Amino acid sequence: MSAGDGAGDWGFAYGGAPARGRIRVAAEDFFVEERLDFVPSGDGEHAFVYLEKRDANSDWVAGRLAALAGVPRRDVGFAGRKDRHAVTRQWFSIGLAGRAEPDWTQLAGEGITLLEATRNARKLRRGALAGNRFVIRVREVDGDPGALTALLQRLAAEGMPNLFGLQRFGRDGANLEGARRLLTDPRCRVDRQRRELFLSAARSLLFNRVLDRRLADGSWNRALPGDALMLDGRHSFFVAEALDATLEQRVATLELHPSGPLCGRGGSPAQGPARAHEEAALQD
């Protein structure tokens, strides 16, 4: 399991890119705005701060918040890691039971801007997201503008294969190499943060392998019997043991989406042909 193990060597849904360009030339070229799936209550022992950060990763910011508040790092929560070489806006929670709230604007000199501060009764947990909004600037575009516009319209109408990108696997596949050591060497010991990062990379690689197989046979955007179908914009799913015209239409209109496994505890919920497809992709 390494960068040479196919990470990044995936198929295309629509025949490849009609244009090329440069992204992330400057941090401002990649803007991310986080949206929680709930509204903080406004009271409670956890401070909730909405921050804009530039050229800083989420774990580093969490450490700075903990230091400013005088609390252990484990008392700081966030819903998901955000890109470092970017301008990102995201929420953090800081447990302040019995402590005075610090002046969060003291972090302004470190590329961190306070946008909003409130309170909530519970810590912010991983995955508590409605989604992320992206604004991405592509520079030095070289290609056919008409073909690019047509492809963007097709993506909007027909969807896209949601592969995990190379960033998930680390520079030169370092996160995958870490996962290989963690899973094969009983003497390998890493801290909790790196363990989560390595296991996430391994799960992402396996997900990509299943999706790549479905790209190859053209089933990535249509349901197979036994698929776990995700409801658009929600975290819930159901298993379609049998297909009918109504289900197939809901998939075609992007109301439902075929899903793939994120391997871990327990087995895949997929059944029948969809389960067999997954097992064939992952058998090695």
C-alpha cells in the first residue's frame, strides 16, 4: 500500500479533462467555507468560534486555541480538517467549564481572524457538517473553453465520481506508507492524530478502488441491485435489494446516489451484485 499502488491512477467518467490550468498558486486561490449541520445554542460551557485562517491547518489552529484558553488540546473540537494552503472558514469548540473566555482576537497576528463567537452545550464533533462551499481559481487555463463549458454543464446534470484526491494520501503517498506500517508492523506506534490520518488514507484508497472498478464498467452513476443508496444532501441511506423504474429515475436525477464502502468495523451494508462488486475490487 503505497503511492505506487495506484493512488491517483484512476479512471475518468467523461473521457478526461478538456482543459488544464494551475490551482493554488496563492492561498486566496482556494477558498473553503464550512457549514455546520446545526446552529449553536448560544449558551453552554463550550465556546464556539468561527475563524478565517490562511496558510494554516486545522490541527495547528486547534493547538493555538487550546494554548490561548489554557485547556488541554483534547478539549478543542472541530468538524473536519481543512486545507492548509488556502483561505478557509471553519468552526472550533473550546471547552471552558469554570474558565473565563479569552480574547480570541489575540490570534490575529498568526493569520487567524475571528468572524463569530457564541456558545453551545456540547463539544463540536467530527462530521457535524452540512457541507463545504468552495471557490477555486484556476490560472493559466489552456484548452477549449467551449468543451470545458459543456463538460461543466454535464457534470451539473449527470454528477461526478466522488474520488478522494491525492491530498488525502499525503505527499508522495506518505500517509499510505504510514498506514501500511500501522497495519503490518506490530511494533509500530503512532499518536492518535497520525493514526486517524493513516487509517483515513487507507480507507480512502479502498473506496477509490471500488469506485474505479465501477468507472471501468460504467456503473458508477447507476444503481446496482443491493446498492446502499445515499439520499442527496443527507447522511442517511437505504439498501435497494431490488431495482425498479422509480429508483432508477431517482438515481438519474441525482436524488439518490450509489455509494461505496468506507472500510472499518463491521461489514459493508451492500448486498447481492453490489456487494460482489465491492469484494471483487478489494479481494487483493
